[in-house]
Amino acid sequence: MENLKSSLKNAPYFCCEKRNDSEPMCPRNEMCILAWKIFCTKEWFQRISEISQKSFLVSILKQLNSLHLLSYFQNLLQTTQGKDFIYHRSRIHVSKKEGKIVKSSWNQMLNKTVEQKMRETLNWFGNSTPWMKANYTILLLQMCSPRLLLTAADVIRVLFQREWDNISEGQRKCSLQCISETNRLFSGNADLSKAGCAPSDLLVDLDVIRDLSSGASQFRDFIRHLPIHLSKYILSMLDKHTLNKCAFVSQHWAALAQQVKIDLLTHIFIQDQIAFLQGSYTRGVDPSYASKLLIPVPKVTDDGKRVRVKNQKWKLRMKSDYNLWTAYQNQETQQIQMEERNVFCGPYNIRILSDTWDRDRVIHYSGGDLVAVSSNRKIRLVDILRAQEVPMQFRGHTGSVRTLFLCEDENFLLSGSYDMSIRCWDLKSGACIRIFNGHRGTITCMDLCKNRLVSGARDCQVKVWDVEIGKCLKTFKHKDAILATRISDTYIVSSCERGSVKVWHLLTSQLVKTLNGHEGAVKCLCVDQWHLLSGSADGLVIAWSMVGKYERCLMAFKHPREVLHVALLFLRVISACADGKIRIYNFLNGNCLKDVDQHGEQHYHVPV
């Protein structure tokens, strides 16, 4: 006990030297001084007007004079951006006329006695230790209304930004010392007090309050009345020149604009690093894997008909046991040699051509240096290598363009429009070479094979055209609007909103077979010599056989949302889903080897 008493004698912060009741407080014990100052402040703070309270509060915050203290209170008042405080602020209605009245009658509203007490408190506060400043400010904020807390949060944010702009770059790198200094604030040992200002300059007027809290523009400034993350999100949509202008609106806007610039620079840096890392990152799937396999296909007789097997019975199997070979059970097949590769499973880089959302945008890429892009009636070409538009205009459609087909090797571009016409454009001059008229509905899809063009429209018709003369050669019909169509040397494949897929013979114009299995509209197709893929709004990609009249589903690849595009390359199914991901499946067993999301992140699944 004696050791404890001797220790307390050496700690003046905890030793009270008040000897009688006539002394209001101990002159040395900081706890006593703090308690007395708070007691005195409570006597008059809650009885004065809100303008006077705001003036005293802003004056106290200006006396903090420390980047670390401002950072501490900025984090402390972060809760004022919650929905309850934002709702309270939205209920505040201050007119411009009231602001003028308050300003003109400022001296009359402030009681002389209370003003003197304010100045005395501010003078004491300015010469106090950081520990005393921090604790007094915390207790003062406890007396404030939600509206005053919102003002305090705005003022501290602006003061912190000013202090941050004033320090050197070397001091910013040492900003981690803020944590240790903030921890010392409550130890009473930090001696960072600054000389106080003259008593006549301590109490701020209404103009200073408005300057710090952006009050001058509160009658039309909606940014200030939003949470910080929403305000920054709105300002981040502006271009660099406009964002620089926003810094001159008010101190609050300047602080937000500075934070948005830092966030944008950080985002660009991170994207560059992601693109760099993706170019040298491989894991899980061997991207160099390649092999030649014997793949089963239905056997056909000499007359072209498929051999049928009676009493076909399916055996239920686990998902892991199901593959392309089990799909042909009880069916006589023949073996063909095909090459298997892990395409698009290796490292890659991303080149962003456009980062804006446009629900009416349609594109087509044929594997060259150009991408055809259209939004509404405007058609443009984008150079992939330069990541910029080609200065050429394609004008002529009277309705929005709904489908494109770029044939870069042959130097022309095809476009189908809401105006029910198909136009052929010259890539060098931008002139319209030919117009294909005949559909009675919006053109929705096109495909090209040699000099044969196939088109589908919302008039439920599929038409085959001669590209060189622009003449319609054949017409095939569905019962619903056509959404996708493909053409090969032998067949034409088309799909509609009902979910059915039809295969037509190009020479005889006969319907070969109708494939039913989707529960939603089939929006994309892919055809090769042996197989057919169909992607639907039901989230499924179904594999079919193109041999003869074989109509059984071979494989199904499930997606969480509708499938927008599908391709088959070296026994790998590449699909684009509405969830923003590109997936690569093994065509032989249905396993998802890899998916890439919209941010460029890779996710590997089953290694091969």
C-alpha cells in the first residue's frame, strides 16, 4: 500500500490537491479540471441557441490542430453516415431567407455573458494537452444533437483534408505513427500543446461555419446530404475536367473530389497489375494439353438413315459416371478421330474496349483486328490493337441495329435492323453496297457461309440469300420469332422463342429434324460437322448430334442464368452467361474446367 501511495505522488494526473470546498477544482489533476470544465459547459451549452452551439462546436474543432486528433474524430463520427442520421438530415428544411436573418442578427442572439464563457473555455482548450482536448471534445459531442453531429463530421472532414494537404510527402509516408500517437493521447504524457490564439479570434462567426460545413450551398447541394460512399460514387462518374471543377464548389466537394481522384488512380493501378499478373499465371488446368481421341457418333446406313435399335432402355447413372460414351448407350455408333485441346485455359491479358453499360449494344468479332459495334442506329468499327474507333460512319438504317456480321477478309459488313432490312457495307469507304429486303419483322440474327447468307427475323421466317446479287433464294418458317440461325455447307439450323431448334437441309429445303429439350427461348447456336450446341434462357447449353435424324440430347451444361453465346472448339464448350462469366467445359464429360468473371479473375475446377 505504501508503494502505491508513493507511486500516486509521482503521478500528478491522478493526485487531487483540492484542500477545501472553497476551491472549485484541483489545479493540477487533469481529471478534476476536465470534470469541472464539462460541468461548467453543461450549465450554458444546452440553454443557448443552435447557432451559438454550432459556433462553439466549430471553434473547438478548429482548436484541435492535430492531424492525428482529426483522424481519430473522423473515424469516431463515421456512424453519422448511417441511415438514421441521413434520414434526420433529409427532414431538415432551411430557407435562404432564414440564413440571412440569422447572419444579420448574430450579435443580438449571442448573450454577452455566455460569449465570455465560451471565449474563456476556448482559450483554456487551445493551451490544453492532446489528452485533455480529446476527452473534452468527446464529452462535448455527447451533448450535441444529431444535426450538430452532422455538422461536426463535415467540419472535421474538411479540416483533416487541409492538414493532410499541408504536410510534406515524407510525413505522409510516416502516417502510420498516427496510431501510436493516438494511443498516447489518453496517457497524459504527450506534450504537443500549441499556443492559443487571441481570445477575440477564438470564436468563429457564421461565415466560417458555412465555409467549413458547406452551408453556403445547402439550399441546392444534394451531394452534401448523401452518405460519403454515395457522394463519391456519383462524382466518380464525372470526367477529369469536370471533377476538377467540382473542387471549387465548396470545401466539402473539394475533399470528396480529392478522395475520388485517389480512388481512381488506385483502381487503375490495380487493374494494370491484374492484367500483368494474368499474363503469367497458370494453375490447375494444363493449357498445353492436346490429344487425338476416337469420338463416337451415330452410325448411318448407306441410304443415309440412322440405324435404330429396338427396346432402348436407359440406366440411371451418377453425374460423375455420365459422359459422351454413355449418352450413346443402346445405339450403334462409329468412331471418328477428333483433336482435344485445353483452349483458352492458359494465361491471358485483358484489353478493355469499352467500360460503359449499354443494353442496346450489339457486337460481332470475326477474329481479325476490328470489332463491329452498334448502339441504336449508329454502327462503328473499333481497332483492337489501338483500342480506339476507326473514323468511319455507316449511315442508312432508319431503325435500331439488332444484329451484325463482320467479314473482314472479304472487306464488307452486314447489319440487320428494326427497319426490316439487311444492309451490306464496304469497310474501306463506309458506303452501302447492297440492301436485302424481304423480311416483315425486325432482323434478329445472321450467319454467312461462302456466298450464302442466312437471316432470321421476328416474322418467324428464316431466309437464305445470295450475297453477291442480294436475292432471296429460300425461306423456312417457324411458329415463333427467330432468335438464332447458323448455316453450313449442308444444313441450316434455326431456333425460336418457343425453345425448339430445327435443322433444315440446304439443298432439298426439307426439315431434317426438330430438337426439343429447352424450357426457354434458344438465343445462340453453334454447329460443326458432327455436333450442334444450343444455348437458352433456361440456363442450359445442350449438345446434339448433327448426324442424320438422331434427336437425343447428348450432354447438358448448366449455367446459373441465361446463356448469351456458345462455341465449340477442340472438344471444349465455351459459353458466355448473363452472370458476367465465361465458362469452358469439357465436351466429353461435362466438367467445367475454368470460368472467368467480369473482373478478369480465373477459377479453375477440374484439372486435366
